[in-house]
Amino acid sequence: MPQNIIIVTGLMILLSTGSVFGATEHFIQAEPESIGRSLTISVSKGNCIACHSIPAEKKIVSLANIGPPLIGIKQRFPLRTNLTKQIWDPTQANPNTIMPPFGKHKILTELEIKFIVDYLYTL
């Protein structure tokens, strides 16, 4: 059964596992994929659609073509850890990339990157 997650700006999050994580966004009773989707399109967080299009999401309009379209993620990144590493610090795989190192530069937390990966794996 999926866990309901509550994140409140500036406070802490307590999951049913008893783990506590720092929170930076405001989400109420959302599934991880839904939180990931919100982070993906959030201008103040992931903002993935600034560089990537998401063709499967008709409600997300982006003319971006700097990065590859976010499609076929499971085929392109069969191991979730590789996608997580790509978001955390893409310069490890490509030192010349213009993709920001979201984790390394603390733009996104580990938990936020996990949520984004959860969402991207639905595409």
C-alpha cells in the first residue's frame, strides 16, 4: 500500500516508516509520483521542462529542446540508480553537460530526486 506523505514548507516530514527528512516544498497527502511530477515542473525546484519536453503529458506545455524529451525513461535508464546519479550530478557522466548538478549543488534533496525518479519512471 502506498504511503501518504505530508510535506510542509520549512518543517520536517515524518513517513509511516518513522524516518524524518527535511522538507522544502508544500505537498498534502500526495503519492510519490505526484510529488515528483510537481517537482519536475516547479520553477523553483527541478524545472525540468525548462530544457526537456514531456510528450506523454499533454497538460504540460514545453517547447524545450535543449535536453532530450523525457520519454522511454525505463529503457534509457534500466537501473534507477543511474537516473538518480544523472540528476544528482550529470557532470560525472558528461563533464561538458549544461544540466545542473541538482543534488551536488543542493538544488534538490535526495528525497526530492527520489520523487522525481518515481515520476519519470511512469513516463
